[in-house]
Amino acid sequence: MCDPPLAPGQERFFMPLGEVVVDVSILIQHVLVSLLPWLIAVLLAAGLGILWASVARSLFSRVSALRRASALLPWRTVAVSLPLLTPFVAARVGLGPTAAGIAVGLFVFLFALPLSVVVRLEKWYPSPPRVRFIGGVRTLAAASVTVAAVAAPTVGGGGAGVLFFEGMRALDHGRVCGGFSAAVILALLIDLALGAAQMLFSWDEP
């Protein structure tokens, strides 16, 4: 039996579990909407991160209490909430690779910028291991809220994402905003609670 002809740009690969047809143009497009925005966002975040870290160091040297208070900044909530804003990005610039690239770039930038600031500040003001551990748990906890909102409805898991996706299908902005708000508020509460824990466990820092 003859194999069906391939479309232009497709390649046929033989794997242990069978034949896999890969469209090379789709792979190239995926690189353009993922790795290219990632590269641009990381370079911008690294440069701005160094600048912001220097400004923060200057402020912390004048008002030491600001260093502990900065643990309450909910940058994780802002970053992890961005995937839920993708439909709003598309509403502004239209559907297509541009909207996808902007969404990916903003997501990476909003994560990479504060992380680059934190890494830089850790060289000047090292945190105890317990504080760094709570910071990692805090990031994962906030991210889990968004992942649940995006993934759970697709497998019948329920949650705030159901309102979000039902609203998108029905073009009901009230439901979209309701689902988005519920997820963001939950992520913010977790973010702030664990930020307070970081402040509590850093009380003995110099």
C-alpha cells in the first residue's frame, strides 16, 4: 500500500511506534512565536534588571526596612496571570503569530525581569536558605493557580477557568472577567501570604 503524498514543507520520519509526519513550516512558526520572543524578552529583562537592582540597592542602603518589605511585591501574580490575558491581547492586535509572540514575550519578560533583579540583589544581600525555599514555593503556588485555570477545564476539572472559557466561547465578557478575577485574586492572596512568610523568616538578617 502506497503512502499518501506529503504536502509541501512536510517531512516523514519513522519512529519505533510508527510513522510521524512533521510539517517543517509549523516547527519554524513555533520557533518564531516562542524562542524569538523569549530571546528578546530575556535580553531586555537582563538589562533592565541590572539597572533596577542598582536602584533598589541604593534605596535599601538608605532605608533598610525596604529590603524586607520588598518581599511583599506580588510580581509572581502579575507574571503568572498573563497567560489568561492572551485573549485580550488578541482582541487588540488580532489573531495570529503576532498576538502569540506578544503574549509569550510579555510572559517571559514579566518573569525574567524580577528574577534578574532578585539574582543581582542576592549577591549583595544573601538570603537564608529557608527564605529562598519559601520564594520557590511561592512561585510554584502562584503558577499552579493559573495552570489549574487553563488546564482543569479542558479535562472536566472545574474551577475558575470554566467561567473563563465559557465566557470566551459565548463572547460573554462578564464571565471572562469573572473567571480571570477569581484566579488572579486567589493567586494574589497566596503570593502575599507566602511573601509575609518570607518577611517573617528573614527577621534575623543583618
